[in-house]
Amino acid sequence: QVQLVESGGGLVQPGGSLRLSCAASGSIVRAYVVGWFRQGPGKQRELVATISGGGSTLYTDSMKGRFSISRDNAKNTVYLQMNSLKPEDTAVYYCSTGRPNMGWEYWGQGTQVTVSS
């Protein structure tokens, strides 16, 4: 069973930064695409960014330039660096992964990010 554990959330002022971590059990992070998603209050879950096993990245347009996804395969961990945070970035952030062609099979429990002065 794959397990994903997010960490690094918290309360930050507008304009601040946070780095989220997604630690995965097993070695699947090295081969599979991993994505960060978020769900704000009263909103649907949305994709933030993805990173492939080879390190190729994709971002939702509204996140480009402020968020950066990366991975450390030696640690089975994927990161989301978030800069210039805005109140509208307030959400629970989740990481997810899955086997090829199986979609987003596995999800972490989420980590809360609150951007407020």
C-alpha cells in the first residue's frame, strides 16, 4: 500500500513563502508522476503542479512563477515551494500519485495553508 504524507503547511502572511513536502512510502515516487492539488474553502479541488519521474514539470497557469515543484528521489519526497503567497492561496494542499494509466490513485491526508495578516 502506498502512503503519502504531506507536511509544511501553516499560517503565513501575504507575500510570504512556504515549502510543502510530500513523503512517499516505497520507491514509487521515483517512477511515477506526482501532483500537488489544493482545495480552498467552498471550492473544488484543483491541480497545482505535477512532476514526472524524469523531472518534467507542469503548472496550472495561475501558479506559474510563484510555485515550484521539485523532487528528491533519494528521499522519496516531492516538494512544493510557494512564494509570494496570497490570501486566495489558502487551502488544504494534497499530494497524489498513481500507477501509469491508473490516474490519481493515492492521496495524502493534506496539509492546511492559511495566508492571512
